[in-house]
Amino acid sequence: EKGQIRVQTENIFPIIKKFLYSEHDIFLRELISNAVDASQKIKTLSSIGEAKGELGDLRIDVSLDKENKTLTIADHGVGMTAEEVDKYLNQVAFSGAEEFLNKYKDASIIGHFGLGFYSAFMVSDKVDVYTKSFKDEPSTFWSCDGSPSYEIGETEKQERGTKIVLHINSDSEEFLDADKIRGILEKFCKFLPIPIFFEDKQINNTAPLWVKKPSELTDEDYKNFYKELYPFGEPPLFWIHLNVDYPFNLTGILYFPKIKQSYEIQKDKIQLYSNQVFVTDEVKDIVPEFLMLLHGVIDSPDIPLNVSRSYLQGDPNVRKINAHITKKVSDKLEEIFKNDRKSFEEKWESIGLFVKYGMMTEDKFLDKANKYFLMQDAQEEKQFYTLEEYKTAVEALQKNKEGKYVILYTTDLVQQDAYLKACAEKGYKAVRFETIVDAAFVNNMEMKWSDVQFTRVDADIVDNLIDKNESTESVLSKDEAESLKSLFGLQIPNLNVTVEVKGLSPETAPVLATRPEFMRRMKDMGAVSGG
Ligand code: ADP
Ligand code: MG
């Protein structure tokens, strides 16, 4: 029997081919997803007694025949009756070419939505389907050459399930290469729940760690899974197992990587899955930006995959998932901080980057992080303060005339050594803000923490670092001071610095050249030159 595929306006296939040009790989994901769906359906039907007889081995086989230029995907799932083939394969999901174009013209989404069975035509001249339903009906053969006409009839197939044979077209011969096929399978199918074989080797781990119960897993299991995901990575610091089924479905494992230098930060290390099918490793808008530095896997069938990114941001499920992940991460940090502060401090170098970035960008996170955010003492490297602890420690000496706490900080222990010593002599406590996020962090927190003022240790001579309206005595006479000042002024002309000699003890630094905190920050931001 012959027939015409029912596409309303015009032939959809050239459009599919053209618009999915850059994402040809996904045809395999689509066909394998269908095979997995069919296998899971037969499992369910068998368990509730609707499908009689042996379930059998549900493996899915992918095979290449280079000589005949075919790629075959075979499953032992529910199969289709002739009526179902007509219903499902002869009806194109899109009502017309124009609608298709309007819906999918945003190129960034391509590859993220399921074009389904028809994606086979991106790489094939002809697609043959052999299928036998679990229902007691004759097997069906269907063949289509990419034009809207098809052939349908009976065939000899004995085993339950569906076999799809793609006659690879001459533009797509790369898909006759075993390495290419293996690569695609490893990318998209690595964690699918039904065993997938290619060249007699199983490609996938059908029970990845994130679908298991956290209570049944050991630290070793988590570390090994991290290795499976990132074979060359250093072991992670710690991890969070996500497991929610209401009001949205979300599972996954997020790992905190070890980071020593901020340039080691790698984004796009989180993989997004939908029911164990790999979707993308671009999780922007799904995961809060500061958490994109984490590694791992999230799996949610509730994240819409066939819509544009701007829509995604407004999607209620995505917003809830985003908030949930933020909360889980914050809870985990608080838990480690409370239960094992020592280990938290040891990891602060890595953790601090996420935490500071999060405090600057997510107000909800800021409220919680204020409890466990740490500052490292500039002189005693083992000494860490929370914000509250620092305030208590400096209560007596480091409040300015407005009553604000003055956080004295250094950006460079070596260069600012003399200033730090002078501070220590005064009994002041300085902390370290040395990383690339710190300059922005200091500016940002000064706006958010209303009772705090930040001052860099070299911002002024030590007596003036904390503006208390107290006068100080110089160790030099007025004349000595003046001549020293002009001497230094000659050595460093055109710089926005103040040379001060008063109030310093000769052992530490008899003279200090300083720049007002305001001028320095303006310079750091590129607002003024010189100095
Ligand atoms: P979707 O998977 O989103 O339903 P597809 O275009 O991928 O859309 O597939 C259309 C339909 O064809 C499926 O819903 C299913 O009923 C049927 N089908 C496709 N492949 C198979 C298969 N391997 N076994 C059984 N049925 C299949
Ligand atoms: Mg499908």
C-alpha cells in the first residue's frame, strides 16, 4: 500500500534538513529515546499484567553496515501495530512549514527540543521501519524516502519490538564511522535506563548515581561518579545530592570543585538531563549564575526544552528549581560550617569564591551566607572570622565616628607589609581580600552591610585609618616632617599620594606614602588615571 504523509502546507523535510544542519547528531538521540520509551512501556505493561508472555532482554542494539551504508537501531519494546504506524509515523507533528519556522527560528534552541522520529531524515535518503507490537497482530513494514510519500505493508518480523534502518545519505557519510557513532552515543546516551550496545559493547550506565537513594551511597560512590563524569579532574571538595518530587521533579548531584586560582574556574561543567537523556551542558538560566561554577548533573523532566531562553527565565518551574538549588547549596555550606568548621576553613580558598560571587548577585543567598562567610586574618593565617566575630573582635578599637565597624584589609601581604605591621602595633586587626573577586566584593558589601566601612591598610597613615576625630602626635618636629615630605614629594611626582611622617614609630616605618581609599578605588575602576 502507498500513501502520502499528511503535512498540511508543503513538504516539511527540506526545512527540517536545512534548519537542523548544525545539529545533525541529535537524530540518534531522538531514535534511541524512542527505543527507550518503547522498552519502558513494555516493562510497565508487563508489570501490570497488560502485556502477556516473557519480557525478555530489553537491550537496544545500534549497528553499522558500511557496505550497504545503513545504520540500524533495534529495540524489544512495545512495537507498533499497522494502525499505530499510520497514526504515529504518517502524521507529522507540525501542522505546517510556516508554523515550524515561526516556532523554531531561534537558533539557540535547536538541539534542545525533540524533533522526534523525523530527525532521521536529516541524515537519511530512506528510512525503513520493521515493527511487531506486543499485541497479537502481524508485523508491519514502513518505508519512506524523505518525500511525503511512503510505503506500508506486512513483514516477517518474529520478535517483539522495532527495528529502524537508516539509509545514510551521501552528505552524511560521517555517520557511517564507528568512532563518530560511539562519540554521539557516549554524549547523549551515557546514562539512559535501558542497556544500549554498539559493536557488542554496552555504552551506558543504566543506574547512574543520581537516581539512587542518598542513604544507600558512600563517599567513595560519589567520588567515583565524579571520576566517571570528569576523568581528569581533581577530587571534589564536597557534593550535594538533589532529590525532589514535589512541586517539581528534580534529581542530580552537584559537586564543589577544588579551585586554587580563580583562572582555573571553568563554567559549563554542569550537565542537564531529562529522564537520564542528556540535553545540554549550557545550564544558564536554570542554575543561578554563581553556581554555574559547580560541576555535576541535574535531571529534570520539568524543565521545558523546546522553548527559547528568554522564555525559560520566566518559567515558574525553572524559577522554583533555581531557588531550590540556591537553598540546597546554602544549607550544605551552613551544615559544614556548623559541624566541621575546621574543614570549612581549610576549603575556604575554594568555597570563598562561590560564596562571595553569590553574596554579590543573589540577595536571598546573601542573607544566609552572612552567617558563614569568612575573612582570614592578615597576620595569623589560621585565624578566620565571621562578620559577627570580626565585629566583636574590633569593637573597642575599630569603630569610626559614625559608629561603623572599619574592616581593615590588605590586597597584598608582601607589598603592604609595612602597613600591616603598623596596624598590628596599634592593635588593629586586618583581614585578607586578595582574590580577583575581592575588589568588586568590597564595593558591593559596603553598600549591603550598612554598619560596615572597608578601608585598605595603605589608605591613610595608620592613625587616620579609622576616623575617630582624635589628634595624634608626630615623632618628628614640624621642620623635620616638612623637609621629609618635600623630599618624598620630589621622588614620586604626579602621584595622588600623601606623604605623612607623623605618628609612626621608627622601627616599623618612619614614613608612609598613602592614597585616600576613595582615589584608589576610582583608579581601580578606571575612573581616574595616575597614582
Ligand atoms: P515522541 O517521541 O515525542 O512521541 P516521535 O516523533 O519521536 O515523538 O515519535 C512518535 C511516536 O512514534 C511515538 O510517540 C511512538 O508512539 C512511536 N514510536 C516511535 N519510535 C518507536 C519505537 N521504537 N517503538 C515503538 N513506538 C515508537
Ligand atoms: Mg521521540
